[in-house]
Amino acid sequence: MTAPLRRWLTPVVAVFAALAVFAGPLPATAAPTPPKPSGHEDGDNKLITDVIEAKNRDFVRAKAQLEKSKKRQLQLALEMSQAQAELDALAPQVSRIAAQSYRTGRIGAVSMLLDTNTPDSFVRRAAALDELNMVNAKKLAEVNAVKDRATQAKLALDAEIRQQQKLANDMAKEKKAAEKALDLVGGIELTGGLVDAESAVARIAPGRGSDGDWKPEGCTQNDPTTSGCITPRTLHMYKEVKRAGFNRFVGCYRSGGPWEHPKGRACDWSLQNSGFASWHNRDTRMYGNNLAAFLLRNADRLGIYYIIWNRQIWFPATGWKSYSGPSNHTDHVHVSLL
């Protein structure tokens, strides 16, 4: 086969093979790294509202990118459709070129040139073959260009669809994270947003069985806040709260009553340095919020039964619920141990 004929047939085969690209497997692409929310400067504690704002900014950003991705997807689908239509229109020309290449094989082309009586006739036939090669090469170049455009549009469309799915997943994730972060500390009504986004990690209390249950304990330890007694687990919780930096007034053992205080399994953490008084400013409210958040975030490590603070009560099984009792607990954080 002559070199010109090989140049004709190679693109022809490539064109027909390229038509299968629309049914081929999706190419793998690296997912873009989502932007990270900015926080306070080093040394500052982030409030829960900082986290909520960052999560909502991420949600809004992902939503805008999703809308942009949808528009881009429609554009790419149109480009791919147009390219496919052009390929379909050019298919008959490709078939004719292939048939012509078959008819004018090596012997046919040589015979055509040698079957001449004069040099002028030889030159004219050679020029005709060259012109035919140029015309066919131009047509096949056009086919290959359309094929490449269709292939690139398909690859870009697939990537855009994957990006759109990722953005939708990111939006759901950011929404869930924002809701969880706020619900965990009792919501805006309880905290007013005045609570640190993170808490210190408490050391695990002794006395937890291999099945995850906390074994019953007696009131065997001296209460450092009164002349009464508390359980070893309550004493451990007391020390961990102190170690986390909550050093205002606290009372644990109290005689009488049906609940956990006379059993040495509860403490009341005041907002004041001495005595009890309801929160009345940012400092006292944030102290109570942060103390409750520390206890809640370490509930599994400390063996906490429930927490009461600022008219709400938290149980491990139910989360925060509205609370109304003899005390509205706006002047202290109550914690009971299992």
C-alpha cells in the first residue's frame, strides 16, 4: 500500500473507532480539594458561631458552584450533541473515501499512471491523484477535528457531572455539620452562640465494664466541696473539670432528696467565684455554656447521666430538651453521674 493510501485509511479507521467513545467508560479525575474555613488567629478560641458561619459560607459557596456546574453541563451536552451530528453528517464522505481507497490500491494507482501514451498525460494523471489526495486529506482532517471536539466535550461533561455530584454531597455534609455543631451544645436559645467550638479532652473515668456499662459505685470518697462523700467517678469528674480550667464555686454532696446529690453522684457548678447567682452578662453565660459543653463533649469518657443548664436538660439518649423544675438552673450547671 502506498504512503498516500495509508494516510487516507488510517484516519478512516480512527474515525469509526472514535464513534464508540460515547459508550466508553468514564475517565477518572482527581476531586478538587474543598476550601477550608478560616478561624481566629493563633491563641484565640473559636466560638461555635464561628464554626456555624464557616459551614454556612461553605454551603453558599458550594451552592453557587453547583449552579455554575449545571449551566456548564448543559453547554457541554449541547457541544457533544452538535459534534455527534457533524460526525453523522460526515460519515457518508468517510465511507466514500474508504471505498475509493480500496479501488485505487497500489496496483490500480500504478496502472493508472503507467497507462499513458505521452509524458503530458502522465503528468496530468499524477496531478489528478495528488489533488484527490489533498481533497480527501482535508475531509478526513475535518472529521478528525470534529471527533476530537466530541471526545473532549464528553470527557468534560463526565468530569462536570462528577463535580456536580461532589458539590451536592459537600452541601449536604456542611449543612449536617452546622446543625450538629449547634445542636450538640443546645442551640442558639440555650447558648446565644457564646460557647467555644472545642473543649479539652477529659481522661477516661475508671469503672467502665468491657460491655460499655458503668458499674455502680458507693459514696466512698471525701467530697472536696463539703463535709460529705462522693463516688470515685464523681471525684474523677470533679478533678477533670478543674483541670480543664473551671475553677469557680462548686458544691457536690447534699443530704436529703431523692436524686443524685445525697448519693454523691452530682455536682452543681456555679457561675460565680462564691455562692450562686443567675448569669447576667457575657462572662457568666459563656462560663456556664463552656462548662456544659465540656461535660457534654466528654460525657462518654466521664460516665455522665444527665446535665441541666439554663432551662434545658441533656440525656445521652435524647439530647437537649426543655426543662422546668424547682430550679431553672440559670445560676449553675448541674451534672449527675451514672
